[in-house]
Amino acid sequence: MKLLFAGGGTAGHINPALAIAGYVKERQPDAEILYVGNKGGMEERLVPQAGFEFRSISVQGFRRKVSFKAIGENIVTVKKAVSAGKAAKKIIEEFKPDICIGTGGYVSGPVLRAAQKLGIPTLIHEQNAYPGVTNKMLSKKATRVMLAMPDARKHFKEGCRFVDTGNPVRGEILKIEKEEARKKLGLDERPVILSFGGSLGADRINRSLADIIARSANDGRYQHIHAYGQYGKWFPDLLREKGADLEKAKNLDIREYINDMPVCLAAADLVIARAGAITLSEIQVKGKPSILIPSPNVAENHQFHNAMSLVSHDAAVMVEEKDLTPEKLTEEIDKLASDPERLALYSRNAKKMAIDDASKRIYSVIIEVLSSPKS
């Protein structure tokens, strides 16, 4: 079996592809896998690290703003699209895949289009509740459209062959339970709040959490695990300015990055985070109540739609960044943390939405399509 993956630009597109590829390799060690990504993208580093062969093409998206600079960049985009299509066709003809799988991002466009023209079965995997432009475009001729969130269906045109698969979730997330996680982290029975804004950090989230974290340093009401990110190295100093003694406050765990997310997530009573697709899938499989703060700086405002998928199922609270203040966030945290019944309801409803066998489902789709290529 020969599989070609295409996707990149963000970890949200890359990690699902790597998870699927890893699952396939576990079941068919002799499967040949090639990953095609964007030259200079983070996939160029992550894919070889995961042990898979990588080839690159050069592609970029269109600028939607009207300006002379944007026009110039869009001319370059068109030229790259033409050359990327030719490069993708050459890679496919050389590798001869049995099936091509796209997980989103600009780079998947020319690769899957070339595969479709060559008559190779194509699968697309959409991680978000609001699909990206590339996946919507590719869906018209895709053999299957695999969805992480059923709400995405309404944004595709009729005629697509949908399969609800969920987002692949790391096995470590599924294995560890709350009591074991708390013991590992040295936590007691007080409420545990886990908060983060991504590996780079989110300035508004950091600043909005500073007051309540500093308060907990003094009153000990909550135990906080907070990651301030690469661009938030100033955060511990801000907490000190607000009167927090970080050396004495044993109920605070303030770090740049969370390397042991499976443990921290399992230990949490309440999660405060952005609304990236993979984050939400992990929140759901662990049945964690959450306060979601969608990033407004993403394509198609898809994090808002992701968050709404949980809010509409009474599984989370959403605070849009335009409404985010220290006072508002403190109020929402205190309200939720002091209401065990509401926390339990959100936990149950999040768990009901979870798909914890996404990789298995996706593998089944691959096998089904390969068994009957014209299906």
C-alpha cells in the first residue's frame, strides 16, 4: 500500500496527517508513505522528525486586501500555483500512490488536484467546524470527505460523500486518568485550572488571566497550571508586580510551555484555551468543561465556529476576544468553578461529542476505498 499525504502551514493540519500515517504504519509496517508539504513550512521539520519521507513544493495563498503590494504578491501566487501543480504531478507520477490524503492548508490544493486529474482516489480530512477554502474546493471531486465535526457538513456543497471520523487524538491523552495525573503533579483536592494560548502564547489571554492567578497566589482558592508561551516571557514578572510570590505559591505552576499536556489535561477541572480543532478534540475525549477564547486571527474565523459547536451542545462557555477583560474572565471562572452541577453537565456533554477512535475510522475509510477504488 502506497499513501501520499499533503497538508501543512499549521500544526492543526500536520499532526492529523502524522497521526493517520503512524496508525497505518502500526497496522501495515510495509506500507510506503510519502508526505508532500510546503517548502519552508513547519512540516519540512516535523515530518522527517516523525520518520516519514518528505518532498516539498512551493505554494502560497492569495492576499485578500486590495493594495499594490497585494496585487504583486497575488501575481507571484498564481505563478507558484502553476509550478506547484507541475511539481505535484511529477512527484505523484514518480511515487505512484494508491491513494492521496489531504489534511488542509494551501499545499494540499495542487497535490490533490493533480491526483484527481490522474484518477487517483483522494480523501480530505477537515478538522474544523468551518472548512477551509482548499478543502471546500477539493471536496467536489474527492472520493470521501472525512469530518471531525458534523457541523461542517452544511458548509460543503451537496453531493459530497461524508464520513464522520473525528480528529486523531494522541494515545497518551486517552490513557491517563484524573487521580493518577493529580498524584503525578502533586495536586490536592482544590479545583485545578489549566490555561494556555498555544506554543507562542496569546497576549490577551495572558493579561486577562494575570489577576485571577495573582489572586490565587494569595488566597489559594485554585490550583493553576498556566503556559504563557514563547512570546510571554514577561508574564511571571507581571504576576510579581500584582503581588504574587511565585516561589511560595505552591498552588501555581507557571511555565512557558506544557510538555506533559496529557497529564495536565487529565488533572484539570476546567480548561481555558483557544478553540483549535485538535485542542477541542482532546478536551472532548477527556470530558473537560472549558472556557473557549477563539483566536480572531485565523482563516474564515474557524475557531469561532469550532467553539460554537461545543457551546451549542451545552459543553463550554465562549468569550470572544473583543469582549475579553480580566474582570470578565475572572467572573466566568469563578461562576463555573463554584458550580459543580454545571461543571458535571459540561463534562458529560463534551464527552458525548467525543470521537476517541478517529485514527481507526480513518484507516477503515482508506481500506474501504482501496478495496473498491470506484466507490
